[in-house]
Amino acid sequence: MPKKASGTFDQTVYVKSYVKENIITKKVFFNRKIDQDMLEWIKDRNFSGYIKTLIRRDMEEKPDRNGNTELANSESVNDSHQKHYERKRP
């Protein structure tokens, strides 16, 4: 565990290390004039969750890049990831 000079746990160092090892960021660019309708559509949504749901849906509906349908019919795409991204709301 990361420690401060005082010997206490350093959460900032831990989070930075976790993000570096486990998180990948993909940027999406929107044009304020051309894409205004999409920006309005996503304004009050969890953008990351919304994009991941669209990608998973696309994976389920289409065969993989080699033309195989094995991935499209996989329960792991359908169930386990959906459970992982569902969040409890107050």
C-alpha cells in the first residue's frame, strides 16, 4: 500500500496507480454546431455507461470481425458486463 512520509496511507498515489494500470481513456470529439443534437441528447446521461451499452448491444447483434457469430451469442457479453455496469441509485 502506498504510504505518505508520515507512514499513513496515501489515497492519491493509490488511485493514480490504479488508473494507470487498469483504465483506458478514449476521446470522442463533438462539433458544437454540427453535433448539437447529440450533445443535447447526452447532456443528462452517464456518458461512459451509455457508450458502453451501445457497444455491447452492437457486439450482440453483429458477428465478430472474422465473420464468426460466437461472440455475438456469448452470455458473457450479455449478462456479466451488464451486471458490472449497473449501479445502485439512492
